Amino acid sequence: MAQYEAVIGLEVHVQLATASKLFCACSTAFGCPPNTNVCEVCLGMPGALPTINREAVRYAALVGFATNCAVNLRSIFARKNYFYPDLPAGYQISQYELPICEHGFLYVRAEGKGKNVGITRIHLENDAGKNIHDQNENASYVDLNRAGTPLVEIVSGPDMRSPAEAAAFLKTLYGIVTYLGICDGNMEEGSFRCDANISLRAAGSDILSTRTELKNLNSFKNVRRALEYEIERQRDVLDDGDAVRQETRLYDADKNVTHAMRSKEEAHDYRYFPDPDLLPVEIAEEDIRAWKAGLPELPGERLARFTRMTGLPEADIEILVQHSGTADFFEKAAAMSDARKVANYMIGPMLRECHARGVPIEPSCWAMKPEALAGLVRIVDRGIINARIANDIFGDLFSSGCMPEAYVTEKGIGQISDAAVLEEAVDAAIAANPAEAAAFRGGRTKLLSFFVGQVMRATKGKANPALVNELLNKKLY
């Protein structure tokens, strides 16, 4: 069987979180009754004139800065001509020959390795509407509320070699646009979606082969699964001596298969030409300087800083910086207690609770506040409870939002640190297990953990472990 190498490039569509559409004043609010957020411009009425949304231009430039692109002071809108029911004008306003940003890269880590993935271009365009197919009525409807919503399309180079790298690129880009605040990141509503181009070539070759395009993938998991399937499908085609067809394919997540949608269009099929109703976009250099100066700390920068703060591996800290809200939560809690211990609680028990309860790793969905997590770390450090009790009560604290010290007082589950009380428990454990005590004194020092367990059981897990160890060492020798 021949050896192949995958060549993957992504076209990521990011819906910008502006209040109004790209070329008119209509609202971009999601979930409104069909065809209510529309006007002559987004309905494609003859003679209606578009007017550029300045905030969308700024948002596009911010993405360019964050992905190491050159932001062009002058860019041009073009008409991309094609006909579809959800595109009433018969063309999409996009950028072709001179986009707003180009020639950048994004550093990604996947499968234990890091690499730069090139970004060919970033351009602005307006979104199409939405077709709704009702199988019960055997009819289709068109909702144009989304038509005209501003998008940036981020086109990578063909630089990824595995589905894992593609998923890592998407996650990295997702973190950037959500940290910038230019996209709400809601993938279920289509705010962040991508098309993936995939081809196979002989291992070691540098010649690009015929590619297929996977359309409208809207989750990291689906991107990875769709690419894995398509790699195997193309491998089978090539092994059979056939040629891969250049086409657009759709991914069926329920069946985990792709199927042909249409033959793949080339740029000339769209008959691009400069939009005669829109002047070139010209950005002043002082605006560029001001926008750059206002950039927030991005995920990669936070990853490096949190790694230094905690001393934990980057792979662990990545969980904390995927969402800006989660990183903010950590930062607030770490400012009130030990950063490393806060991180370990978030990576361990907190992640466990999120998975068990089916809630996102996003603090807006949690009852627990940073003050509560910091308080939990502090009462363990002060010896009010031990780590075992903290782990046992974490679920209740997470779901109730209670402050830990008040919760421990109310439940009466504080740690026993009274030496006299613990001495009685230690004496009782030694007296009840004379054979093990004799074996310990004979050199089997690993039995110390046995006696600790006996004392913890007798005290229902409330004993101060450090004091128990101290007393056992004193009495067993």
C-alpha cells in the first residue's frame, strides 16, 4: 500500500459581534422572528446602496494584528457572483485581489509538537441568509435575518498535515477571536465555522494534489472526524488506481461520512469584479497605532504567564486559557491564594464537575465564584480541613456557590487537629493491630500508611494527616 501525506488548509468564517450588519443599520441579533431584521440593502433591492460598518473594519484589523498579518491601509470590496435562494442580490460582497489583511501565521501545538501555520489572507464579507427545509411540508423557506451580517474569512496556507493540527489551529484561532471580543464564539449558532480543504500526496512529495472541500463544519470534534474520514476515503480511491475528484462535500456527523454536494468552483467561476457602489477602504495610520495599542493579552501570552505563575506544564495550563472567562476566574482566585493549588483544583475537581454535570468549562455556567475556590485553598492550608475532605465537598461547593468555611462550620466536618484526641485514636489503632506494629518495628516501615488509614477511618477522614504521621512515628518506634 502506498504511503500518503495529508495536506490540509482551512477557511474559517468568523461572525463579527457588531450591533449592526456590514453594509446597513439592521440588527445582527440572533433568534428574532424570520425576516424581521432586514431592509432594502440586505434584501438586495435594486438601487439600494451599501455603507461600510467602521467597527467591522476595526475588528478585522484586530484579527490581523493577533495573527501576525500585514494590515493593509487600503483594501477593496468585490462582488462574488453566484445564485442561491438565500442570496437575494445574486452576489456576495467580499474582498478578492486586495484584502484587509494578508501574509501572517499562527503558532499551534498538536501531538506534542509546535509549528507555524501560514495565514494567506483575511478578508471581510457579508454573510448569506439561511435556507430552512421542512420535510413535513415538503417545502423550503428562506430567512434573511442573517443576510448582511459581517464576517471575516481567515484563509490558512496548506500547512497542516493531520486532523489534530487542524483542530489545534481552530482552537487557537477560536481563543484569539473570543479574547478580542469580536465574536461570541457560539458554534451552534454558526458564529464560528469553517470549510476544510484536504488532499493526499505521495509521502515526501512537494506537489499539491487534487483536493476536496468539506463545507460548514461547526465544531472542533466534527472537523477532526470529517478530516479523518476524508483521508481514509481518498486513500481508498488512490489505492484503487482512481483519481480524486475536485468537489465540495458535506459531512454527516450522525453517520460519520462525507458525501458529494457539487463540483468545486474556482475563483473565475464567481466572476469577481470591484463593487461599483463601495469606495476602497482606507485606514489611517493613527487608527492602526491606536487599535494595536488597545489589544488585550491573548491566549498564548496568558499561557506563558500562567505557566510561570504555577510552574505547571503548558499542557495543563492550556485548559485554563481556552476561554477568557475561565482565565479571568483563575486569575482572580490565584490573586487571593496559592496560584499552583488553584490551578490544580481547576484542572482536577472543577473539570471533573463540569464533565459530570454536562456544563461548559465557562464560569458563567458555574455557581462557584473565584472567592470560594480561593477560600477552599486557604482553609486547607490553615488545617481547618484536609485535602481529602476538600475533594469530597467540592461537588457541593461547585453546585451551591457556598463559601467553604461557612459550609464546613455548618456541616461540622472540620479537620481534627487536637493532639490529645488524635493521640487516643493512634493508641487505639496500634493496640488493635499488634502484629502490624511488631512488623513495622521489625523494618516494614511501609506499614505506616496502614496505620494512617486506620486512624483516618476511626475519625471519619477528619484527622489532620500531618499530625497523625507525627504521632505514629513517635509511638511506633
